[in-house]
Amino acid sequence: MEKQAPIVDLIFLREFCHGNEQKMAVYIQTFMASLPAQFEELRSAVSSKQWPLVKSMAHTLKPQVSFIGLPGVLALVEKIEEDAQGDHAEQTIPDLFVELETVARKALLTLAQTLVTLSN
């Protein structure tokens, strides 16, 4: 059985912030505040089948989700970026986006719990 990647992996962020939990919390809060608007724009681009825009937006999200430590979200964003360049974007991306929203929702809940832990 393949081991599933964790929803949130803070190793990089913790190293980047030299273990400073207040700094980590600021980065997490900033990310959490900006993600809903970015997803709304991506949702709009997907529903209007603007594949070059979808590709660009997915590409923009990659470093953010990587920095915060969301491996499942990163994998889906990379797949959306890749598929947006192909001939089957219309068949694959809507379902990938639904999956992305589900995984991102779980990640945001986990990040919210992490913020509580960091502030204690």
C-alpha cells in the first residue's frame, strides 16, 4: 500500500523561518487570506475554458503551495498546469479542479489548526 503524503508538511516553512513560530504563523495567515480569491479566479477561468489563463494561474500557485507545505495541493496544481496545455483540458481540468478544492479545503482546516498550535 502506497503511503499518502501528509496534507500539510511544514518542514520547509519551519526551516525557512528558523523555527520562529510567529513568523510561520504570519506566512500561513497571509497564504490563507489570499487563497480563496485565487481559487475564485481559477474557478472562473476553468468554467470559461480559458486554458492559457488556467495554466498561468496554476503556475502562479505552485511556489505558494510548495512554500507553505501542501504536497497534495501542489500535485493537483501541477497536473492542472500540465493538462491546461494539452488537447484534453476540457475533459480533465473540471474534475481536477473539484478535487483540488476538496484537498485545499482539508489543507486549510489543517493550517487553521496549526495556527492555533503555533499561537500557544
